Amino acid sequence: MYKYVLKRLLMMIPVLIGVSFLVFFILAVSPGDPARMILGEQATQESVDALRDEMGLDDPVLVRYAHYMGDVLHGDLGTSYKTKLDVLMQVLDRFPNTLILSVAGILVALVIGVPIGILSAKRQYSWVDNLTTVLGLVGVAMPNFWLGLLLVMLFSLHLGWLPSSGMGEGLVPMIKSLILPALTLGTGCAASIMRMTRSSMLEAMRQDYIDTARSKGLKESYITKYHMFKNALIPIITVIGLQFGMLLGGAALTETIFAWPGLGRFMIESIKSKDMPMVLGSAMFLAVMYSVVNLIVDILYAYADPRIKAQYKH
Amino acid sequence: MDNILEIKDLVVRYETEDGLVKAVNSVNLALKQGASVGLVGETGAGKTTLAKSVMRLIQWPPGRIISGEILFEGKDLVSLTQEQMYNIRGKEISMIFQDPMTALNPVMTVGKQIAEVIGVHEAHLDEEGTKKKMEEMLQMVGIDPQRAEEYPHQFSGGMKQRVVIAIALACNPKLLIADEPTTALDVTIQAQVLELIRNLRDKLGTSLLLITHDLGVVAQNCEYVAIMYAGEIVEYGELRDVFHRGAHPYTKGLFDSIPKLTEKVDRLRPIEGMMPDPANLPEGCKFHPRCQYATPECGQVQPPEVDLGGGHIVRCMRYSGGKPIQSGE
């Protein structure tokens, strides 16, 4: 198992090289001059040229990339063009907020998605199943930002129960400000998790060992929990892991709507101001996080299914 | 109570998109206390459906028991609620399933799977007692109790079937239903498993309903035989009567299609044709399209059950009032 984890950690290296190269290249060819951005529209061409020279912007892309990666290997993700602050510190400063939001979002998704998925599998083709199927499709199809705006209209504008944006100071205000963005993020995920739980449960329910379990005189609720759900877990864990990874990296829109000071919103601001080191640093950090989540999912498989654990021994 | 199990006029249907599947059609079957009955028939004859009906394991949708009675010790199982069935399953009646490869939960240790049934039905046992009983069961079926913490994938097919048997017999059921317990196993393992069931029956006095399509297995293990065809029991009687004086043309066909050591045969004689689609059964006798003795009447009238004497029952138009009708052979 340890060997496996180590192998997976080493496999993250090519992933990171790929991500960094792609992002670096895209940023390099995209229009706009970072030096001009930093100095502003009024700056003279001479001062812009001088800055370009100082920043090494006139070197070939590959040379710049090599320089950048050299710094990264020394743990230096560079400094922001805009704020002149250390990129890693800035990223680490914002990441906990994104993590809090993602965890809250995935919890919402789990609490809604898993029980409803189980219920609609147990009552396949009943009105409960049909209703949740429709709601699930709506949930998947509905754009996050739109749902977010609707929630703000209802709970902030009309009812005035919850703040519409920002992150509250202190535990209770923080949780209050977390509810709407977490609901917004969780709903879409809940729908995917629900659909996967349903189909995976239906698959498990058809298996012969369910007949064996029933023939023992076990109660149906017990069979559902320990025989069906435990066997249905692998695909559910997979989809939860994927969703969580997406939340970590892709909460940008929701963070922007709710002015949540997370990494996603920060990254979008950095892209807008063409703050290359910041975009690169955030992207690489998120890639690492995504890989770590995937690794955790793979390790969880081993706990959900002893057959997979047996494979890891080799 | 003479009969531990008495099935009366049982009708089971599956409602599928392809139509109404008539899996079990007014079956009558009695099982004497302590006896063992072999239920023989081709794949698709409705044997497993019949067995699952006794356990009330037919799931709706798509299947359900339409009518009939299943009397277990005089109590009609069909009229019981699912909650009442919890106390019957695993304790009074147990079932061994066809394929040991899929009959065990892959993510639960075998020890736990045996302990579950003990835990449900023997409430007086504490955790320690349940564990001890579970280990005894493993020992009884010839598995080292130390392997209780292992998962099904660490066991061979024969070992898995032993675990399934241990589960089925853990609470000393009065009736054991074995649904083709050896079909998925190697011949050498088959003999071991059957011997195991036989020994345990001798020890515990369990009645047995053995489902199989192997007449040899029936000959060695059963006192009574029921021949099932297209959802009906076409012949029933003591082993000797059915094997030596088989009356129904289908029974005869079955025996003719087995090679015999004592006769020189160039070619086996299979029964012509295929078993009808249970969603589209013929009128009258279900076997008449394949029957060499069929008369026009066979295609119209459902043959009654006729007792040929000594509980040897046959469902065929050639027998009426216990005597064969002249068929002009």
C-alpha cells in the first residue's frame, strides 16, 4: 500500500510539468503585455520596454519556461506582478477559504444526494423515483451562477436571513455567509451523486448475494445498508472524489458571485490582470490538490473493497 | 404434522416488457417431514422460481405469487407479512443458491456473513457466543475457523459453497432448499458438497428440497422425485417409481437422453424440440408439441393429476382413473 502511494505521488510529477507547461504557454501567447498592465496606459513606451527587458519577457517562451521551472524547483513560485507579494504565500492564504467552501459544498451534496439516490433505487419507477429523477436532471442542468443568484434573491433580498456576499468574521457569521455558496455548489454535485448512487444501488440490488442476505432473515433496512450500499460504494466514492476535485478547482464562478475570498476568484482576478505568476502558481497548486484528492479516492477504494486492497499488495 | 411443506395450486408470474411470463403454473407438491425431494427439470422450467416462492423471495416488480398456498408446518407462508417472514427465513427454512461465486457478499468477511444469520435468530447469544457458533459452523463444513476473517475472493468455488452451506445450516433449519448446489462446481467438488449436505442432514434431521437437472444427483440423494416442465410438476413419486416406472412421456424422454452403461447405444435420443417460451405457453398439455403420443385432445385440455397408486402422480392425458388410455402406439 505504501509503495502504491509513493508510486502515485511520483506520478504527480509529469502531471505538474504538463499543467505548468500548458498554462505557461497559453498565457504567453494570449494577447496583452504584462509590462503594460503593470505600468498602466499612461506609461511611456521606453519605461514599458525597460520593464519587459528586466522581466525577461523578450526571451523565447521555452527559455522563460525553463527559468520559471528552475525557480519552482527551489520552492519559489515567483512574486505577483501586481502586488509584488510572494505567490505561494498568497495562494496558501486563500486556499483554506476554498477548502472550507468545497467541503461544505460536498457535504450538502452528500446529505442530499446519497439518501435520495438510495430511496429512488429502492422504489424504482415509483413517483418518488420519477420526481427525484426530474429534480436531478434540473439540478445538473441548472447553471450554478443562476441558482446562486436565485438563492441570493430569496434569502438575502426578500427574507434577509443570510448575507449575500463576502465571508463573515467569527464562527457564526462565517457559517451564515457559507450557507448560500455551499448550497449553490452542493446542488449540482448532489444531482450527480444522486444519479450515481441510484444506478449503483440498482446494480447491487440485482446481485445474487442479496438473495442470500434475504434468505438469512435479515431485515430489509439492514440489507440495504450493509449488503447493497457497501457494495454500491465504489462508483459513489469515485463520483464524490471527482466532484470534490472539481469544487476545489472550479468554484471560481460561485466564489465570484458571493465574493468569497477563495482561490478560484483570486485566480480569475489574476487572469484579468494578466498576473502570470499568480495564475501559474494557483493552477499548479490546484493541480496538486486535484491529484491528492484522486489519490485519497484510490486509497478509499481499498477500504471499501477488500478485492482492491488485495491488488495493492503487489 | 406429516408434511413439513405443502404447496397447493401455486401460480407465479413475472410481468415483463416481453409479456406475462408464466413461470409456475398451479403446482402441487408435498414434502414429508425429514424426507428429501428432488425437483428435476430443464433450465427455465421454473424450479428456482418455485424455490424462491417458498422463501417469499420473489421480488415485485417484476414477479409475484398470483394464487395458491405454501403451507409450512400448516402455516400459509403466502399470507404472511415480510416482517413475519424474517423469522422463517434462515431459521425455519434456509436456501442454498446455485452459484457460490456470486452468492456471497464480496465486501464482507465470510465469518461475518455466517455470524449475521446466527445474530438474527439466536438472540440469546452474545457477541462471543455468536462468534463461537460461527467458528463451529466453519469447522463443521470443513473450513479452518482461522479463515473467518477472510473475504470470499480468497476462497475457491467449493470452499465458497461450503460457506453458503454453513450459512444455510447455522440455525438448524427444518427445511433446506438447495437450488442446484453443485451445478457451478467441478465434479470432484460436487461429490464432496453433496456428501456434506447428506451428512449434515443425517445429523440435524433437516428436510431437503433439492433442485437439480442432474438425475444422478437425485438418485443418490432423494427419496422422492418431482419432474417439472414449463412451470408444472408433470410427475411426482417415490424415487423408485419415477425412475423405473416413469409414466409421463417427458420423464421417459429425460431418461432416454442419458447414456446408459449397460446398453450399447450408437446415438443418444434427445427429446425433440425446445421447451416452450414461458411467456407463450401452448394450450392444453404444455408438453404436447414435443410429445410423440400427443392426440388432438392434448392440445385442448389441461391434463388432470392422476394418482397411479402409492402417491405416484402424473399429469398426462394417457392416464385416466389410474389406467393408461389406449394411445394406439
